[in-house]
Amino acid sequence: MADPDIRASVRGGARAAETTTTATGSDETPVTAAATAVIPVGSLEQHGPHLPVSTDSVIASEVSRMVAGRNGYLLLPVVAYGVSYEHAPLFNASTSPDSLYQTVSDLCRSLHGGGIDSIIIINGHHGNMEALGRLERPMGESAGSDGPAVRVFHYWRYMQQQHEGLGHAGFAETSMMLAISAGSVRMDLAQKGLVTDGMPPEQVGEISELAKRSFPEATGNGIWGDPTGATAEAGRRLLSESADGISGACAKWLEGRAAQAG
């Protein structure tokens, strides 16, 4: 019998699969016409008993779909594995930072070889930040022969109201999953995790450092925040805020690149 978290992951990934481009490689398709592509990057890791292990990939895919759709960018399928070793011994299927960097770097270079000059990475997992950060080139720099210009956006930084710094399997992620794929969320299993409201900043900083090494030890149950009050309405708002903010930042970046090239 399949692990229930894996079954939930499959259900949660159904919406994400809809983002896979179905364009062909003919000359008149968006594949060859687009100058800008979007690559979502997520992870496969525990998100408490109530959310699928694919949560980060599902959310990154949805935000990417919204950004690409609004702006006419080419949307690529999600890179579904990330750097999640800190969740052990709880479930994670992880890649090393070097492997993640190399994989996404190779994708970017191959896209550039096909004529795509600008690539937007939308990240859904905190543990990926260091590896993906290596991909960025200075804002406004025109693409050279060795590769495209790349910008990385961590979607939670564009939400107007921060919830436990996004947290993990807390209010924000649970709300967004309710908005994207309600059937994959088990609210009957949702439980309060580590809540840092009212804690001194120094204590929160110490817990954050511990979480980088052992998330279960830092949180107690693998949840940072309180998902019990999550709603689909709040999730739709958070997704929209993130897509709006990233779309605006992308427009400024691309305008800057165009001005530099001109």
C-alpha cells in the first residue's frame, strides 16, 4: 500500500502538471518565439500530516503559471527536487546544492542555445536559495555568448503580509494549497507547530539557525506556524500578491536589460 503522503503528493501535483507546455518546436510556436522563459523550482519534502510532500513544487508552479500567463513568457515544467536534507529523518528526496545548481544551469544554457535570452527562476523552497543564487547575473547585463541573463525570485518575499516569514506547512502554505488543490489538503490533520510570535528576535534567530541543520528538532513536529486557520480565500490573495510583485519586478528587470542593450 502506498504511503499516504506520497498519495497526497500525487493528488497535489495534478494541478502543477497542467503548467507543462504543450507547444511544439515549429517555427511559429511560443517555444521559438519567446525571448523570456520561466522555470519553477520546488522540493519534495514533508509538510506535516496535512499537506502533500510536493507542496513547494505545486506552489512554485502555480505562481510561475500566473506570472508567465500575464506576461507572455514561456513556462517550463517544474524542477521538483530541491535541497531538503534538513528535514531528515522526516521524509525528503533531496539533491545537493551543487547538483541543483548544475541542473538548472544546464537548463538555462540549453534554452539560451535555442534563442531565449532571459530566464526567470521562481523558487518555492528556502533550502534552494544558495544554489539558485549562483545563477544570477548583474541586473541589466545583456546576455553573452556563454549563457542567458538569469533572475531568481523567491515567491514568498513578494507577499504583502508575511506569515511567520512564510513558515513551513503553516498558515500561508496551507492557504495557498487550499486555493490550488483543496483535494490534496487534509485540514482534519492540521496541527499547530512552532509559533514565534512574541519571541525575542535573538531567540527566533537561534531557532532559525537550528532549523537549517535539523528542522524537526527546531519545530518539534515539522511545522513552522499554525495552519489551523488557513483558508482558500487567503491563499488566493497570497498567490495574487506574489504574482503581482514578481511580474512588476520582472518588467523592471527586462526594461533595464533592454535599455542596456539599446
